[in-house]
Amino acid sequence: MKPLKTKVSITLDDDLVSLLKELAEKDDRSFSQYINVILKEWVSKQTKSF
């Protein structure tokens, strides 16, 4: 069975990482889960505009 998620490595600015970690904690999510959620929302908004 194919994995449902793919591990990736990215480089982000320190201040962005700090902010995302704070927001993830407030949303009771892991850092990775939070990034996944906000990226899905952003991509969804971008693709609806075409």
C-alpha cells in the first residue's frame, strides 16, 4: 500500500517557524499538521480563482 503522506524537507525563516509553531499550538496541532492544513487552504483558494 502506498503511503498517504510524503516526507519533505524545506528551509524557512526563523521568525516564520516561530510564528507557525505558536499558531499550531493554539490550534492544538503539531507543526507538521498545521502547515499541511494551511497549505491545503491556500492551494484550494488559488485553484478556485482560475
